[in-house]
Amino acid sequence: MKKNKILLIVSLLAMMFAFAGCTEEKKETFDYDKQELAISTMELFDTYVDVPVDMEKYFLNSGTDLEKSAVQGISQARNNDHIETFEDFTPYVDKQVEVNLDDVSFEEGENYVTVTVINHAERDVEVSVKYEENDEYYIEKARLQADMDLDAYIENIIFSMQQMGSEISEEEIYATLEAQGLNILDLYDEEIENQLSWKELKPYKPVEMVVNVVYGNKELVKQAGMNTLIGMGTVFIVLIFISFIISMMKFLPALLAKKPKLPEEKAVATGKAPVPAPAAAAPSAPAEPMADQALVAVITAAIYASMESTPGATCASKDRLVVRSIKRVK
């Protein structure tokens, strides 16, 4: 029973992996010859490695993406990595020496291929060129095939042989080619490729170049250590500066609360006599207030006396006059 369960689980896992593999889409790219693409990469590098200064400036300012990246990468390798002399790829480009494809890497993607070759200069330099599918190539190839169909091509061969005084039929052409291990379709395709080559058209076109100097592990670790020290040193310097500013903040209140100079002090400092300020009038001493009861009695008596001395004034009863309140008039 246990064996059956284990077999069932293994079968399910196998089916899951199989379905996962089926759903994964494989990236396809254009057809290319590895040897030819490696040589093309070397030829491109030799094209931009020794351009004049004015041409280099033109490429950097107004060139294509390939020209800008190539010139910039080579310039950085010379200035930043101190590579003065690069390996000459001419023997490989002229096919005097065959390229060892074991030293060339190919990275394929959807409609592109990146080829990386090694330039053995003072230090190994990786030269990577990205190639994309060239639509113009296929358009021109279709136009050539339409203008020169297979029957017309065979007739041209027969006509050319007849012009040279050789009477040959179509069957004899096929037989001759077959005896030489050739095919009329191969010759036809070769003729199309020759015309495309004259037009400098290929199934691919270079779009970008990257130039990287290869460093060893020891050099990489050393460079990383230097970068770490510089970074940490910068951080500590900034922190010390911030701490200094914060420590100076305690003197700020004393500076803000500093007593301003009086006019006499300013006059002494400038050497001018101070202008005397006008004397203010001395305030009169307030009258000494009387007791409330005495004040009421005095005022009441004054009122009675005024009423008695006034002709025609009568007062029926002195007790009817009552002083309720007295307010001081300012």
C-alpha cells in the first residue's frame, strides 16, 4: 500500500514538472554563423579603436548608439583603466588565423544575440557587441527573389554558356551540378547572398558595444576595500561636522540676549558728546486724601450755607437734604 502511494506521488510530481517544461517558451533568435559573428565583433572593435580625435567627438555628439557606446567604452578603458595598447584583430578579420570559439561567448535572446570576445591587451578586455535582427535584410532579399526567380536564373546560366559557344540544355546543367555535388538551389541562394553582401546587408545588425576591463579577484577586493574606506570616512567627517555645529548651539542664546548699547556708550565709542534729553515736568504730588466722613460733612455744610445765602431760596427742612454719594471729578 505504501509503495502504491509513493509511486502515485512520484507520478504526480513528474507530471507537474512535465507541464512546467511545456509551458516555458523558448526564446528564438535569427540564424547566424558563430565564426562569422565573432569575426564581425572583432572587425567592429578595430574600426573604432583608433579613430581620430575630431571623429571621436563627432561620434560622441552625433553618432549612432553603436558609435557612441564603442568610442566611450574604448576611451574609458584607456583613461580610467590605463590601457594604452590593444590587441590587433586584423589576422582574425582577414581569416589568416581561425577564431577559437571556446574563447567566445554567445548570449541569445528574443531577436538578439550578444557576442563577447577577449582582447588580450596589457590586461584582458572584454568586447561585447549586441546584434539584432535586421528587417532591411529580409526586405531586400524578398525583392531580389522577386526580381530574379529560379527559372530566370537557370535561363541566364544557359544563355551565358551559349554565349561562350557551349550548347547545353537544362537537364545537362542539373546533371553537371549533381556530379560536382552541387544543387541549382544552392547556387541561386549563393547569388542572392552575394548581391546582399554587395549592399552590405546581413541578417543581423550591431546596435551596441560594451568594453570592460577584466580584473582579478585580489584587485576587485582591494578596490572594494578602498571604496568602503572612502565611503565610511566621508560619513564620519560629516557626522563630526554636524556634532560641532550642534555643540556651538549653546552659545546662540547668549548672543541673542546681548544687552544693546546705551546712547552714552555709543557716544563714548564714537567720540561724540551725547545730546541731553529735555527734562520732563515733575509730576505734582497728589493731594492727601481726606477721610470719607469728614469730606461728606464739609461738602454738606457748604451746600447748606449756599442755600441760606441765596435770595428767594427756602429750605423747608434741613433734614430732607441727604448726600448719597460723592464722586471725584478728574
